[in-house]
Amino acid sequence: MVALAAVFTLAGCGFHPLYGPRKTSRTAAVVATIKIDRIKDRKGQVLRNFLLDRLNPLGAPRRPRYVLRVTLTESRQELGIRKDETATRANLRTVASFELFRPGAKKPLFKGHSESTNSFNIVDSDFATLVAEADARKRAARRLSDEIATRLALYFDRTAASRDQGGS
């Protein structure tokens, strides 16, 4: 009985799941109309591929209604210093700044930034360290793409709700 009351209370306050049945087709359809501009460097290419998987699972839109521009910055901080002053661990911090535009527009509709910090071990083998760093970079790209896709879906969900309620 208490659980049933909680469900009605949540429904009455306007709570609804972002990807629930009511919003799935509308939000997903709008998000699928986003063209993702190329992102500089190999790490940008990896992030763009993850974004394509999240935003355009059926392929790039033929007539995009929006354009997403992303800029990546990355920094590495070495941690866990040994007595001989060599590092044994490092943090890879990746920041993605993004802007959503209408095609040809100068002013963004929505902008934000997301960041991810991933650690990896620095070992005696240079190859193993490179592989660990590449894995940390890939984990960061996946996390950033998830966060950017979620924030874009929330943006579209809120603007649709605002329109549905008679807002601008």
C-alpha cells in the first residue's frame, strides 16, 4: 500500500524517467538529428565514435537539425613516486567542452563541459604503460560520451516539457 502511494506521489510531482515509455520516442528522435562535428586528434576520434553510438545509433542524420561541437583537453599527473623519483601511477584528466548549435547559427543553444579522471599504472615495460594509458583514455571517452548524451537528452526533454506547458 505504501509503495502504491509513493508511485502516485512521484507521478503527481512531475517525476518521470528520462528514457521511459512516454519520452523514449520523442527524446531519442530529436537526439538522433544531431550531427557530430569532427573532433581533433585520435582521442577526439574515439570520443566521436562513442558519441555516434549513443546519439546516432541508426547512422548519421541526413538532414541534421542540430550540430554538436566538442573540444577536448587532456592532462596527466604522475602519482606514487618511488625513492628513485620514478612514478608508479598516473591520473589522466580529460575535459570535453561541448556546444549545440542549429546548423549555420553562431550562438549555441546549449553548452557545457564534462570531465573524467582515470588512473593507470606506470610499470617497467613501456609497452604495458602505453596500453594502460590508452585504456584510461578509452574509459574517459566512454564516460564523457555517456555524460554528454545524457545532458543533451535532458536538455531536449526539458525544452519539450517547457513547450508542452506553454513556455517558450
